[in-house]
Amino acid sequence: MPRSQAMRAALFAIAANAFLLILKATATGLSDSLTIFSETLNSLADVVSAVVIVLCVRWAWKAADEDHPFGHRRAEPIAGLLVAIFTGILGFEVCKTAVIDLYRGELPEQIGTYPMVALVITVALKLVLFVFFDRRGRRLNSPALRAAAVDCRNDVFIAGQGLLAVVVAELRLPLLDVLSALLIGMYILYSAHRIGMENLDYLMGRAPDPNLLLRVQSSAEKVSGVEHVRDIKGHYVGTFIHVELTAVVDGRLATEDSHVICEAVREAVESVAGIDRAFVHISPQRTDE
């Protein structure tokens, strides 16, 4: 059940990120480290993203109905776009705070051990989440879960960098804590841009990978009675791919035989991984032409 698996993955994301949010928020209350504060906002963005994923999964996997004959899969990229906007706002706030502190010369005076422990736990848990979401996103062909996996992978590196900065800042160089927060803010902005552009492509009907269309052509031309295939086009409908193609057949075939070939081509194309629906046009052609 793809929907139930996606739902479980999204609920797991909410629980894990909520735990990290509480952990970092507590560390922020015990420390004046700007790095920890920026990591707290990053976890807040992760929690919001996970909640949006839950909502969009419930909607996106609904069956087609009279008002939505091709299903509701566009809900997922719409949710991803909303997440990108929210993430961008948080990233801007982190960068703004870091720049203001640098301008005013306000450096952290107390960091402490607890924030360091919080970052160590963040690195370990985000590594586990990356492996989990990467496998689940690939298996379910879910851009939301794949985006969550990429975000977790990047969080591993950024939290590791933050941990190093906090340790050095605690020992001898508090300026590094503010610079680290600025770097984290820039990363959050980059993540917002990447997620937003990817989901805009889904909404705008981006063409699929050309190699996928070559597999579609190969599958269609293997059908008995098809002489060749032309005019292959494809586009995303939400996270699904629809393709259109013209199958050339012998013009002397009866209409019923041509229809049988048409259905066989459609079934062959829709069996290709990643293809949700195929629209096949039959073009009769005399063999002596």
C-alpha cells in the first residue's frame, strides 16, 4: 500500500524532527549561541515540512473522481512549493540575525556543553533519517520523501559544521559561531530554492528524462503489428508521467485489429516504470508507401 507506507514515513518524520526541535529549543534557552538558534529554526522548518507531507500524502493518493479525472497527485508538488516558501522565510531570518550581530559586534558569551551534545544527536539522527527517506522515496516515487532525504543528508553536513564551529567558539573564537549561523542560514535559503524549483517543474509539466522516452519507444515497438513509433511526448502530471505517441501499423488492417494493437501498445507503455498513463494514436500506413 504506497499511501500507507508514505503516511508512516511522514509521521516518523514529524516525530523525529519534533524531538530535535525540542532538543535544540532547550539548548537555545541554555545558550546564547547563534548557531544553535539557527539550527532550532532549521528543525522548525523540518517539522512544518513533515506536517505538510502528511497532509499532501493524504490528498495526493486519493483516487480519481469526476472533478479530478487524472487523480490528485499535483497536491504533492503544491505542498512542496509551500514548504519552500516557509523555509525561505526562516533562512532569511537566520541570515538577517547573523548579519545584524556581526555589524553590532554581538558575540556569544556562553555556549556550554549541552548545545554540543544536541548537535551530536542531530548528526546521528539525521543520518538515520537520510537512509530511511532515501529508500522509501525511491520505492514510492515520491518527490516529497526524496526531498526530505536530501534535506536530511544536507542537515548531517551542516550540523557537523555547526558542531565544529561551536566547539571552536567555546574554546577560543566566538566570532566563528556567528559566521557558522550565517552559513546555516544561507544553506536554508539554498534548500528553499532547490525544493521550490523542483516542485515548480512538476507543476509546469516538465518533460521526463529522455532515456525514459527511449524505453517507452522500445516497449511500444516490441508489440506485434507495430511497424514503428513516432511523435513521442511526455510530461509530468504532478509526480506521475503521461506520454503520447503515434504507432504506425499496416494500413490494410481491419479497424478492430488496429484497436487491439492500440490497446496492446498502451499496456506495454504503461508497464514501463514511471509511466502512469499512455495515450496512443494509430496511424495506418500501406507497406508499399
